[in-house]
Amino acid sequence: MGDRTKAFDSKRRSALSALAGAGAFGAAIARPSRGHASEEWPTKPIKFVSPLAAGGSTDRLGRVIANGLGELWKQPAIVENKPGASGMIAAEHVARAPADGYTALFAQVALIQAPSLFDSVPYDPLRDFAAVSLLGTVPVVLAVRADSPYRTLEDYLAAAREPNSQIRFGSFGIGSSFHIYGETLMRDAKVPLIHVPYKGEAPAIADVLGGHLESTFSSVSSARPLIQDKRLRALAVVGRRVASLPDVPGFPELGFQRLDVRGWFGVVVPTGVPRRIIDKMADGVRLMAGRGEIVDTFRGMGGDLIASSPDEFTAFLRSDFEKWSRMIREAGIKANR
């Protein structure tokens, strides 16, 4: 475990150095508790609410973490799936739960995107939740078919600038992160692209492979096997380069600095949970993140494992909220529930 632990600690320090900003959530954590929690917390089962349907890779990751925490704390840790409404059903449920440390949210980036995408959101992401730990980030690539004439991002954008260009990009829906990436690329590169929303990334990838769609954004975990089999070609990765695709440049190094925001996975609790409980939860999450099964799962997703402290996650959330809000506002995107 020695080499793996050293590598994990090195990657964690590197990733956390990019968590810009400060402030956020601090006032939320300091508010008086709405509930009561004994010094011996936990003394009963803890519920982790997931905004995703059961069965996906991220849901499985959450269950592995919850099971490990249950063993650590010697109390059942239950995962309750509440999918729908772009994660707002799950988020609202947790925001309204007693602030006693027995209800937490497996949060994703949609938590902070929603207020900019929808006219009515039943929670405030920076006031109604206290940060526990950012577990990690998940990279995304812009991909084309392997036999596409676009060998580089420069080729792709040059073609899009041609008169009567009809280059399309797929996403997993209007208002999704992939949609926002595409709109931001269009604005920053000053090229016309046509957005084609799908119900998930798998059908978009299938249409690229079938020659019915020129390009799509895809998670590294979904695209990498097809890239390795030389069926897809990755033009650029959102954020910095990733170890699993070392030859694929990051958008920022190609001049697109705003395409440095990724999806992420973390834990938050209702505002007012005592800080000593938040710290104990964060210690547990960081301990779980050091386990081989979690490390291997994140590596399989192509993700960066971080396992931050509450204060580091607090700063990250404020910074990320501002970045996504600006991108969504400038692109003029509104989503439908």
C-alpha cells in the first residue's frame, strides 16, 4: 500500500492546489444546528441520498463508500436513490432534513448548475448545504470517429468555420454539462456548431460510430475503450490531461481556458450540522478514498481522486458555482425538467 498511498497523496495535493477561491459555505457551516446530535455520533443509521438511479457506475461507487463508512462507524449506512428533476428532488430532500448528521447527499455538479438552468430551484446550493468532502472529478473528452478527417481540435474548428458548415456535437441533454461545454467552445472559438441532445451519452456515441453524428462529448470512462480500440478519436479533454489518455491535450493548453471545469462527486449535508460531525464524516470519507477498491474504481472511470477537507470543498464549490453560472448565463442556456 506504500507506493499507492504516496501516489494518492501526491495526486491529491496536486488536485487540491487547483481548488481556487475561498469563502462559500463557511457561513452555512457556522449557523446554529436545526437538530440535536450527541457527542457519540453516530448512534443510529446514516442515510446517503443519491440523485441518480440505482445501477450506474457513480451509484455503485457511492454504495461502496457507504458500506465502508457503515463498517467504520459501526452503524448501517443506507443509500437511498431519489433520481429526477436534474438532481433537485434528492437535493431538496436533504436540504430539508434535520441537521443532525444522519442525512447526507452524494452530490454532483448538477447541484450548483441548477440555479442557473432553471427558473425555480427549491434550494440554494451555497446556503442550504455544508461541504463535507470532494471525493473526485471526472474528465470528459470531445470525440469523433476514428476515421474522421478531423485529426486535431484545430482541424475540427477549421472545418466548422467553412461556409455552410454543418458540424454537430452530441450531449446527454439540454442543459447538461456536455451541452454547456459545446456552447462555451462555440463562443470562445467563434465557430458555429449544431447541438444535438440525446437521452444519455451512449446513443450519442453510437451515432458517432455509425457516421450519423460528427462529434460528441463523452466521459473518459465511456470513450476510452473505444479510443483504445481505434473506433473513436479524442480531440481534447476538458481540464488538464489525464493519465489514462496521456496523448490527448487538455482544452486549456489549446487556448480554451474556460473549459477547465469538470463533473465531480462529493458529500454535503444540510446547513447547521455541527462542525465536529462534519469533520468526522470527512475523515471517514478520506479514509474510504484510500482503499484499493475506491482507488481502482476511480482509476477505471479515468477520474482524479481528491478526498478533500471540508474547507477545501467549501472553496471549490464557491469557485465552481461562479464558473458554471457565468458559462451558462453567457450561453443563454435554459433546461427543461
